[in-house]
Amino acid sequence: MKVIILVERNRRLDFRWLVDTGGMPSSHSAFATALATAVGLEFGFGSGLFAVAVAFAVVVMADAAGLRRAAGKQAEILNQIVNEIYTEGRVHQERLKEFLGHTPVEVFVGALLGVLMALASLTWWL
């Protein structure tokens, strides 16, 4: 879905989007919640395996929205520092990627998409 959204927005296809971090929706959240939903449907929502899958999904989504987002903010500040130094002619430095994580909305939409995709695949297999 992310690639389709970006092609529509940018009017071009870039295969780096398939492996790039950040953006709407969160592919990591979609995958993790699809896995948890599929495990719940297959083994029961009261099973230990479902609990493990949910814990995995929570860790993935917390990382997507928290840690990687904070790293992106740090990259943004470092890039500002590099710009200031570069404009004064002292140092030339490669810019860091600033958007590494997801907003909470992107994580939520990815999670919702994961559940819907798992439910859709269940009806496809039946």
C-alpha cells in the first residue's frame, strides 16, 4: 500500500520505497498485527502462542513509533548543526536520514491494515 500511495503522490516508481523506513502506513505494524491476528484465528485468542504474537506486535509498534522516531529527531538536529557548520565553510558532511520511525497514526493505520489483511486472507483460504 505504501508504494501505491507514494507512486500516486510522486507520479513515479522508486523501488527503494519497498525497503525504506517510515511513511504511511507502517509496514512493520501491518505485518506484526497480521501475524498476531492470523495466530489468534488459527490457534485461538486465548492461546499462549497468540500472547507471544501480541507481545511481538507491541514491541514492533513501540519501536516504530518511539525509538526510531526519536532517532529521526536526532538526525534532524544533527543535520541542522551540519548545515550551520557547512554554510560557514568549516566542514562538509553527508546528511543523515531524518525520518526513521512512524507517527502514532501511521502505526495505528498499519496495525489496522494488518488485522484486515489477516482477516481477508482467512476468507480467501476458506
